[in-house]
Amino acid sequence: MDRLVSNATPLIYLAQADQMMTLRAVAREVFIPQAVYREVVVEGKRLCETDAYRVDKGIREGWIVVREVEKIHTTEIPLHPGEAEVISLAIETSITTVLMDDGKGRAASELAGLEPIGAIGILLNALKNHQIDFDQFLSTLQAIVRAGFYLTEDVYLKVIEVARAIAALHTE
């Protein structure tokens, strides 16, 4: 994928795990609406969060682009303002992929004709495209879970199983 619009949560967790370059390798350009910028960078810097500075560096380098949303796209599902802006920005810019982990946000994205991918999807995509190896995938998965990213044990084990299958295809 060349471009995507990102919500705050996956951006924060990827930055906390020091995986901004993995995100950049998967998506050449990452767009974020003002609400996400305020939540991740402005509020993050106020709290002295390392991830805020990593995201801000991507903005200064030009591969993360902050955009103002012209009109909020209404959805039947009540959303956090950042999620609503992500969906609206994706529609306004004709970007079909949104980086979003929240279940309601993902459902609203799909209803709007968009393709949601989460932080784990970014890592699996990077593994599939040889941008990280299986060990890097596992260490990053562990890092984001330690940082507070919630996965049930079943989902965690399923993600590792999928990653192991992707990695096995590379060795054949």
C-alpha cells in the first residue's frame, strides 16, 4: 500500500515499539487528521511521551502528513472524534486504507467502503514483504503488548501462528 490514513492508537503503539520505519516501509505516506495530531503529538509531548517525538519526527521528515478535515463524514456507529476524522480524511483524499485498531472504528470504516488495517496487520504486512523477519515481528509484538496493546491469549497465539506461516513461506 502506498498511502493510508492513521488513527492515534496504532500510531502510538508502533512508535512506542520503535517501529516507525516499519510503518514507513509498508506505507510510503501516512496521513493523519488534526484530531490525531493533537492526541498523539501535542498531548503526547505535554506528557513527555517518547512516541510523540517519534511521530513528530515523521511529520518533520514529510512522510507523515497532517491534514485538516473539511467535512465530517457521518456514520451510524458513534465514534471518537479522531476516528470520525480518520474516516472523513480517507474519503476526502480517496485513500482506501485506514490504520485503525478499535472495533467500532473498523466497522464504521468498512461501512464507509474503506479497508481497515491494524498495527498487527502492519507488522504482518512487513513480515510478508521481507521488511522485518520473524524474530523482529515477535519482539515488536511483545513490545506493543507490554506497552498496553490488548490482545486476548487466543488472538495473540493466532497472530504468532499466522506470522510463523508467513515466515515459513520465505524459507521454502
